[in-house]
Amino acid sequence: MMDPDACYYEMYCQMRDGNYAAARQHALALKEWLDKGGFYPARYTQVEVDAYLANVLRRTSGIEDDEP
């Protein structure tokens, strides 16, 4: 089972630190979780999470897993 709070936080930290491939992996995992009916991170609204996920996925589009 996923911890969406931890995943969202890790995605944020990876983006902040410039680790875009890792941020993308967290974003994809969280999006998959949510698409399957999982619950949203507790401290954020659905709108906030959806918007940030879209932003991360857009900004990291084309980044491969092994790139820094």
C-alpha cells in the first residue's frame, strides 16, 4: 500500500533538489495510485495535488530514469 503523503513530499523534495527523474517516478506512482481510487495526501486539496502532479509531469516530460 502506498503512503500518498510520503510520496507527495518526496516528489516535492526531488523537484526542489533538481532530481527530476526521481520526481517523475514519484509523480507517476502517485498518479497511478490516485487513478486506481487511492486517497489524496491529507494536507492538500484534490485541486492542489492534481495541479502539482500535472506540473511535475509536464516539466519532467522526456526525462529518462537514469538522468540526474
